[in-house]
Amino acid sequence: MHNKKNLKAYRKALRNNGTSAEAFLWMQLSKSKLEGRKFRRQHSIGNCIVDFFCSSERLIIELDGEVHFNTTALEKDLKRTQYLENLDYKVIRFENKMVFDNLQSVLMEIKENFDNK
């Protein structure tokens, strides 16, 4: 279910050609910088490749740029989110612009989705 071999080349291409917002957020999430949680980027679950994934929290973070703001893309994103939530993952989404304009708010919302047992 995770990181299927047939998606490996596509995951690698996405990592190598990520958006500037993904790179900027990754600087905050990589190397367990955010409260010691380990995140992976461009991780596949089933046939979905998610932007960021924290397995210990069952948390998925998706960044949405301009291409996501049309009816077709919004419907596709909704179906992906429902699919992932049905697998018992929590999905949160941010606009790319928000990562740059309100990074601290983004990080706070991510932390609020941690299961602090």
C-alpha cells in the first residue's frame, strides 16, 4: 500500500521538480524539526502520492497551487481526501501562498493535528 514500486519514478520526479512552497515547507519539516515528528515527502499511499506524510501521526499535508482552483481539480482533491480519510489518515490542505505569507500559522495548524497523548 505504501510507496508502491510502480510509482517510484513518478515520486522521484515530483521530489526533484517540487514547487517552491513545497521546498520552503520541507525546510521546516525535514530531519524531524517539527516537534520530533518524521515527515516524508512525495510519499505514495495506494495510488495517491501525497506531498508530505507523517506515519506516526497518520497525517498527510497537501499544498495546493493555482492548478487546484477549478471545479475539476477540486472534485478530484475531494475524492482523494475522502479515499485517504477512509484509510484512517488525517488530511490537511494549505494554499502555496499561505506557506509563504503565514508560515507560523501553517506550522501551528500542523502541530494542532498531532496526537499529543
